[in-house]
Amino acid sequence: MDISGELAFPCAVKSRNSHLVIGGSATNQAISAARCGAKASLIGTIGNDIFGKTILATLRREGIHSSGIVKSDEPTSIINSITIPNGQQASIIMEGASNNISAKQIPDNLLNEKTLLLLQNDINIETNTDILKRCKKGGAKSIICVSHENNIDKALFDYSDIQIINEQVSYCDNKSTIKVKYTSKAFDAFCGSFAACFQAGLALELSTKYGHVAAQKYMESGSFPYICDIEEDVKNLKA
């Protein structure tokens, strides 16, 4: 939502325009991974409302398995973002159903050597740590994507195999840490594309290159790219 003027409470806000989009880091990264050829499944919680139904329809259209999505009595989580002409942004986050996400939504038999799990630090530390420990026990690979300073704990880095961190976050610098300059959906484009390529057996360096190209293409087009478009740019980089 783009508005004019400065905010001062109490106030009535008039908007020039507004946009409704399906998002959230997990959904964005799943779409990015699926468009890069990954067999992607999304684990989460939504409300039994029009927003939840739209999310499910979007996932199915992208070929993402949604059997791990649980419906909650609470409404689907919504982020209302307000942007003023100078580019500053304020967000109102209605957490809703996302508060009901549980580590138990991922059964142990799925956390095996064939699985790569992509986690975001939007989820609370306890839930993520529980899942990461079970990944180690079951032989699954894991990536924690850290886009902001909240919900970070040393355990997330100790138990995850790879950490993808926005360079503005100054918490960790392990040998297995990849720091990137991207924010918002470009960050998600990097994470999803990187994970898909890494899971497909590409080397860490090449997977990282694919992730960078995906992020750049998202910033150019505002859309998560498909693997064929990314491969063309990667070939040009090699040349």
C-alpha cells in the first residue's frame, strides 16, 4: 500500500493504490525451489479462510505438495505493509495461524538421507531447533535461512548444515555460512534456487551461483525465475 504524507497517530490513512500478494518466506522459497526443478513440499499452518484457500491454490498450481499444511481455527497470517513516497515502510503483522506451527507436523520418517529441509527464522527458536536436531538424527540435510535479527540462537547454526544469512545480520560466521546482500523476496529467490540446485547434486559453489542469478532475475522482473532462464545466464557467466 502506497500512501502520501507522514504518519502521526491518531490518523486516517488514504492510499494511492494497494496490492494483495501471496507470500511469506516459506511460500516464496518453496515456489523458487519448485521452479528450479525441486520436488518441493511446504509445511505450515493456515486458517480456514479465503486467504488460506488462495495459498493452497497457489501451491498446487506451482506443483508444490501441500499435505503438510495444517488448517487452524485462527485466521491465516497476514502482513499489511504501508510505504510512503520516500521509500520508508511500516508493517503490521497479524500472526494468526502461524503461531500454531508445530515440529510434529514433520514426521520422523521424512527426515532421512534423501531429504533437504529449508527453514526460516520466522519460526520460533524452539521449533526450529527441535526439527534441526531430528534432521541430524535421521540423516537429513538442513539449511537455515536467516533474513532478520529475530529468533536467532547458536543452536540453529550448530545443528544446521548450511546457513544462508542476509549480510545485514551480524550473528554468525561459520565455515558453512553463505552471506548474501539480498533482502525480501530476492533473498527468498536465492534460498529456494540454491536449495533446489544443492539437493540436485550441484557443488556448493555452483549452487551459490545459481542462487545469485535467481535473485538478480527476481529483482529485474519481480517474478521467481524458472530453471531454464537461470541456466542461460549461468552459461553466459561461465563464458
